[in-house]
Amino acid sequence: MKGLFVILAFLNLMPISLLSANYDIYYSKIGIRNSDRFDYAISKFNNATGFRSAKEYTSNIKLSKNNIYIGLASSIQSSKFPAISSKLALLDKPESFVLFRSSVKEPLFILAKDESGVLYAINKLITEKLYLEQTIDVFESPEMVLRGTSIGLQKTEYLPGRDVYEYPFTEESFPWFYDENHWKKYLDMMEANKYNSLYLWNGHPFSSLVKLKDYPYALEVDEATFVKNEQMYNFIAEEANKRGIWLIQMFYNILLPKPFAEKHNLKTQDRNRVITPLIEDYTRKSIAAFVEKYPNVGLLVTLGEAMEGVGNDDILWFTKTIIPGVKDGLKANNISIEPPIILRAHDTDAVAVMNASKPIYSNLYTMAKYNGEALTTYTPRGKWAELHQNLSNIGTTHVQNVHILANLEPFRYGSPDFIQKSVYAMHDIYKSKAIHIYPQASYWDWPYTADKIDERMLQVDRDWMWYKAWARYSWNRTYTKSQEEVFWSKAIAEHYDISIDEGKALLKAIEEIGEISPKILRRFGITDGNRQTSSLGMLMTQLINPYRYGLFTLLYESEAPEGEMVIEYAEKQAKGSPHIGETPLQVAKEIVTHAEKAVEYISILKKANRNQEDFKRWINDIHIHHTLAKHYSYKVNAALTILKYKYDKDINILRSSLPDLKKSVDAYKELVNLTSDNYLYANSMQTKQRKIPMRGIDGEFKHWKDLLPVFEKEYFNFKTSIDSLAKLSTISVVSKEKYNSVDIDFDTNVEYVELKKGAKIFSNQELVITHLPEELVGIKAIRTNSELQKTEGTHFTFNNTKPIKILVGFFKSEDKVFAPKPVLEIDASANNYGQAETKIRNALRVQYMPMVDIHTYSFSVGKNELKIPKGECIIVGIIDDNYLKNSYNADIDNQGDELDDLFGYFNDTKL
């Protein structure tokens, strides 16, 4: 018996080739269209197994038990192989495959719908050694037709003299782009996870990849770099194709190369630019040259961002410039097969663009962000869900874009449970059949993570669970919870060479912390966009007065379960109103509970035997999440206490918030200790776009140690303000008078609308007034056309027989879509009519729009003219000039504006 054990042990150590060298592999090329992919799969199988070289199958060969047959379903004659005939009908979708051996006496069949299916089948055989099984019966077919990842040719900072997204392909900016081993490693990861699409993001790639005869000066790189770019792009495309990966190039519109723009005295980016024949011709020829050169590369088109996307311009640009450019490139190559074009539904009416485009181009897709630029929920709803559903229903494939993940970076994230539920939401709520995922963190710093380590860590290594989970569930989302616990416990155990029990413990901890960052942002945040870095914390005024910071309400209305903001919760508490859904107090408790459970789970973990550095950093990240959760929980509790003061005006309420606010600062000090030696930064976008919690221009406030003095100052200022406030005997309250409209004679017809909740304020939009103060209800506003306002400004001439004030509402946003407020620092005429001062702060809210402040323009009796610069604004009404002498805060959202001054300044920044 002892000898038998020795023999068995020896056999277990023998190479597969010695056990199974007598297998003969036969393949059929019937129906094969992508020979490179098919040959790559066959070669891979031979190299991995050591079987005799594959031979092409002919009809006179009789397959036996020692044979393996590889081919497409269309290559097999079911009459010759009745055992396999029932399986052929299953192969009706691209990439589907069957592995079948009915008994030890029968051959092994590897059959697929297409070459990608063959590759995936062979990979499964190799990975799981299924070819050694006596019987095999495996069928797989993907649920999502596109499963893609993305890489940005972007930087953490602007290049000198350039704006956002303007990064030519050079070795200085992107040394990794020219590293073939980098690409092979990344593409191998994609292949192993059955990803079938790779998106390269860049503002304007054409000026790095093609030359134009009519515009030779548009090229942004030198000749040597251009040649390298051609070589590398062809290399990437060829290597991706072999692995079943479709390469897709993204670009923004309208973005011009710097040398072209300078020659023609144009801006590289101008959101409101007039589309001239020159700009149209250059862009069309750039696209044509790219398609001619790379006919198998798809295009991902962003119409918004660098142009005013909503309106007729985006339809014309897509149908008269982009699609014709693609067709020109196909014609030059005498190719009839249309490469796919994917339209991002970002700042554009994608449904309208698709409806205009479908009659002239057939291979179209759409794409929209899943949870904005974050990961917040697997229960999306509201207007954003409706957008996805509309895009999914127009007859083209709709792609889910898991975008930026600003609320997850820079820490590790890999919760299979959250990701699986998110994929279910993509199917069941959004009705989508395709996915595109961003790197889990540090998108702007590819290929590196933010980990502070001697040799920079690669994202593809650190974030293996992120890539594996999204791929697993986009292929098949239906695994049970118990199946997934077994699968991921084993995967983690193998990756770190720890026990299965330890793998299970780490899995549970990862899933617990996987709830923390999503809950923080969706219940306390300002925006789902990357202008907020929620891992850095938030100012108190951002919690108690979010509209001051440009609150993006879609975050709460669509990208979170039904629930309440901090200010809503406080108001309901004060009024004794019932609460609805997920509340801030609930989440403040839950995130700490998640963190405490995670810390408990990892208490049993010992030392990893593989990937030790990453393992230790996982443990540290879990402790970081625990500390971050405590910081937010204490601060939110303090915020809810502070907001009580709005309703009770008891100074003791403010004092009672101090202990929680102090604890939040203490927790933040722990956060600094945990991150100082472990992370280079919190956010990879280190430009002026980042504003929350503090403005991040030139890389400022990118680390927790940078924010600690801010939070310490915030606490000190607040404590000092309470002491000062206690000395005041009364707090002045401005009385709010009811306003009555005054009629005047306009030179042109105007359309009036009674100001009230539900009033439609723009003639060309369905947006309505949602909040306004009682004193404005009933006055006559003037309904305007917002598109004309953006292109022509707002202009009225009129006669008035008594002195009047015209109330003009300016949106609190610097976006160029809105008319700019009158500012004396940049416009000497900004107070000619008394309009420089904001007379009613926080006065109106229009659905999905920023807060509105009201300024007044005073006119004496006679012929007068009102001129507002280009951009959307609201003509709120006309009142007697004797009214509204003093300014005040209407506070229609209960923002806590009057409390902001209690937190003072940090240097020159008002907290």
C-alpha cells in the first residue's frame, strides 16, 4: 500500500504532456473569418498541454477517444456525430461555446459560435484542465455582448500651455504606451477575464496618429514620434484582435490640435464656438484618415463637454461631420463593413442624435454613465434610469459606463456582492446589454496606483479583483451567494497563498467596506462628479448648506435609494414630519457598523505567502475605511445637531455639537497617520476642476495631511463663534414683504407666466419651478427661450411710467451655459442699474438646475433697455422701485446659509 501512494504521488507531479501525449488535435477552418484569433487559440492550446501539433481535419478522418476536435458549430456534420448534435443549437450567440465528451470512449469536442468562443473554450480547458476529464458537458454564453475596460491617455495635471484632455501621444507624457510588455500583460488580463473591448480615451488622438495632406501643420508630434505611434497602435490593435478584443478610440468634440488652432487664431476648446466650414473640414478629414488607416478600430464619440451638446449642433455635427468622415475612410479603403460608432449620452440628447443617425448609418451604439462618476448604488431610479431605459429601447445596443469612480479612489475596492448587484441593475433596471469599466482608481495616473511604495504598483496587479468581478458578472450574473462565497474565498486564498478560511474572512471584510464609500457619497455628498473627492472628507458647510457648492441633486434623486439629505432630515425632525427611506442618521450608523465588522473579520488574518505587500495594504485599507467611517459619522451627527439651531435658536444646541465635531477631527488625525506613509494622494485628478472639499488647483489639497489643518481651523472657528454669539442679546431678522407686479409696455410681445411651484419658466424646456419664497408667489415672470438666451443673450426694450425694478434670476454656476452675474471686478458697468448686489440669495430653484440668486435692475421713468449677456437666466418679474431696498437670504432649500459664518475662513477661503 505504501508503494501505491508513492506511485500516485509521482503521477500527480508528472507533466500533463507525459500523461496525455497520445492525444491528437484536429481543427476545422470552415467558417473561420478571423484566422489570427483562431490560430492564436490553437497555438495556445498546444503550448499549454504539450499535445502533438494540431492538424486540419478532413472528412476521411474518423475521430476516436484520443482525439480533440476544435471548430465552429457550422463546421460539424451532426449526422456524423449524433452525440454532439443536440449541443449545436445552443450556439446561437457570439462567443458562446460548448465543451463536450459523452464518455471516455468518445472524442472531446470544442465547438463555438465564432473564433472568440473557441478562444474562451480553450482557455477554460487549460485553466481548469478539463481535457483530463472522462466526461465533459459545458455550455457558456455571455449575457452582455460588449464587456470592456478603458485606459486614459491623460495626466494628473495639464500640460504647459494646454487645457484639459489635451495630451498628444509622446514618450515623455506616456512612456508606458510604448512598452509592448505592458500591453501584453494588460491584454492577457483582459483575455483571461473574457473582456472583448478596450477603450482608449484621449481628447483628440488624430493629431498624434494621422497626417492630413490639407492640414500638415495639424500634426502635434515630431516625425520620429509619429512613426512610433503608428507602430505601437498597430501592435496594440493586432495583439488585441488575437485575444478577441475590439479596440475602440474615444475622442471629445469639438477639440482642435494646438498648432491648427494657433494657425487659424482659434481656441483648442470653445464650448460655444460657431462651427465653421474649416473646423468641420478638418475634423471630417481627420476621422476619414483614421478610419482608412485603422478600419477595424471602433470610435467612441463624446459630443458634449467640449461643445454645447444639447441642441441641433450635436445632431448636425454627428450626422454631417463624424459619420461622413467614417464613410470617407471606408470608401478610400473600398470597404463596405461599417465599424461601430458609440455615442456617449453625455451632455447631449442621445436619443435625438440616434434617431437622426440610424437612417444613414447602421452600426451604432450608445453609452451612458452608470452612477455618474462614482459607484453609489445598485438600486438606480428616477430620471437617470429613464434615460438609460430610453437609450436601451431605441434599437441599438446600450453600454453601461462605470465611470471615473471618484468616490472609491485611491483605496482598494473589490466587493463582488456590490458589483454583482450593480450588474443586475444594469440588466433589470437599465435594460442594458453591454458594459465599459474604468480603472478602479487613479484613472489620470495610469498605469500606476496611488500607493506610496519604492517601485510604483501597477493597477492591473493591485486591482485584480475589480477587473475579475465586473468581467465575471457581465458574462454571467446568475451565480448564487453561496457559489460566490466559495469562488471568491478560493480566489483570494490562491492569490495571497493563505488558507481558505482566511480567504473567506478577507472576502467578508472587503464586502463590508464595499458599502462604505457608496453610502457616504449618496447620502452626504455634493456631486457624483470628480470635482468631489469624498475620501478627503467634507467641510461642515458642505453638509449643512450643500446648495452653496452646486449640489447635483440627481445624485439623490436617481443614484441613491429613496431617502433624505442632511438638510431634509433636519427640517423634518424640527417639524415632526415622518422620514422617508434611507436617512443620514441611519447611514452614519451603518458605515461604522460595516467598518467594525470588517475589522473583526481581518483579526484572524496572519501573514500572506504571496503578494505580501498588497496583502498588508489591503489590511491597512480596511483600517482606513474604519477611520473614514468614524470621521464622517461624527461629523454628520454634529451637522444634524447644528441644523437644529436654525429652528430653535438655542445657543446650547450649538455647544452640544462640539464633542462630535471634535471627535471627527480626532478621527481625521488617525486617517492622516494611516495614509501618510501609504498613499501619494487621494485623487488622481489634480487640476482646477476639483473643488470639494477644497479647491485642488496645482495639486493643492490632494492628501489628508493637507486637509487636517483645514478641519482643525474649522473646529476652532466654530468654537470661537459660539462664544461670540453667546454675547449677542438678539439676532436680527429681516422682514420679507410681499411683492406686486408692475405693468410696463414692451416693444415686442412677451409671454407672462405666474410665478409659483410648477410654473414652466422656459418656452423650449419642460423644466419647472420647484422652490420659491412666499413673497414671490403670484408675480408675473417673463417666459423666455433658453436656447436663444445662450446664442443671443436676453434683450428687452420698454417704456415705463413709474420707477421700476426688474428682478433677474442668475443661476449659481460658472458654467458658460448660464448668463454671468454682474461683477464689478471684471465689468465697470456692472452696477449702472444697481444690479451688482445680490438682493435675494437662494431665491428660486428650477428642476435639475443650480440655485438661483436674484439681482435687481432699477430704471427711472421713460424709454429703457435691459441687456443680459449670453446664457440662461430668469426674468423673475417687475416690481415698484420702492420695494426690495435691502438684501436678504430667502433660504428656500433650508440650506443653513446663516450658519456658514460660524465657520470662518481658512486663509482666504471661506469655509
